[in-house]
Amino acid sequence: MDSETISGRIVRVSERGAEALVEASVVPRSDLRLDLTVPGAEPTQIYAKALSSEPENGGARVRLRFTAVPESVGAALNDLAPESA
């Protein structure tokens, strides 16, 4: 696994995944480790797969599917996610 660090921010989140704006391109189907700070939870690492990556503003908009999320972070993500219709 490559250890390159790319900064970014999550712009949409659900209990299963997220959409992020990152500073560099990401290869679709890449396995990623996210160093994440979620309100109500300790800073932690979660794992995700990049589903897609589209160029945007010198970086990329990446759709992510979470593959491993600690229970405490999962609960915090559920609190941030919009209610299901």
C-alpha cells in the first residue's frame, strides 16, 4: 500500500460512505486510510475504497465507500448523516 498523504475534506457523509474534495487525484478502486476527526469521537483512522474520482479545482472529488469503521466513529457519522427519506 502506498503511504502518500493527501489532504482533503468530507463534503457529504452517510453511514456507508462519503464524498470528499482532496488536493490530488485518487485512482478509482484504491484502498485508502482516512485520518478522521468526527465531532463526538476521538480522532481515528477509518478505511475506505475510492469508488470514483473526478478532477475538480486542481484536485479531485472522490466518492468513498467505508470498509472498516470503529463503532464509536460509525455512531458519530450516523449523527452527521441526513435522515433517510
